[in-house]
Amino acid sequence: MNRKLTLTVFVAAAVLATGCASTLTSNNPATAADGVLVGTNGMTLYTFDKDAANSGKSVCNGPCAQNWPPLVAAANAAASEDWVVIARDDGSNQWAYKGKPVYFWAKDKKPGDRTGDGVNGIWRVAKP
């Protein structure tokens, strides 16, 4: 019994260490999957046509941000490769990819959903 518990603890520690190591070495908040960008939760990311590229600003605030939650950046997040951090109207930080802020869509329910693509003709899946 004790040997089984020790092995379980060892495996759990190894898994946690691996996850922490990948977090520390990669500053990218999203990855590409099936031709689109997805957050670390596997959910599809979107861009908003009304956001001006490289403006350092999101125009999706208030009720818009309830339907299109921003990909939040930690207070100490730093730019990396094609990713930059922008300040939102509420004082929080958001990730932008190649100058365009990125968002989730509240109606996507599981990884792989892309139901926000084309909504109102102004929302697009974010592509690498």
C-alpha cells in the first residue's frame, strides 16, 4: 500500500513539474490548433473587426466583453514574439496577437467550437 502511494505521489509531482516547466519557458498565451488560435483551455480565439490593429486598445468593453471575454494577461505579462499586452478600459490587461486583441466567445461550449466565426459580420477566428 505504502509503495503504491509513494509511486502515485512521485508521478503526480513529475506531472506538475512538467507543467510548470512548460509554463515558465513559453510566454505565448495561446497555440495553434486546426488552423486557428486557441487559449490554454483549448477554446477558440477571435478578433473583432472594429479593433484597429496596433492601436494598443480594445473597443470591446462592457456588455460586449461579457459576450466576448478578452484573453486576459497577467499584470506581469510581457510581450513575446507576435504577442503584446494591451491595457483595457477597466484597467485589466489583454493579449493581442499581431496587434489585434483576441477574445473568447461565450457561446462556444467546448474546445474546437467555432460558433463565433462571422457573428454580425465582424468577428473572425484568430489565425496564426
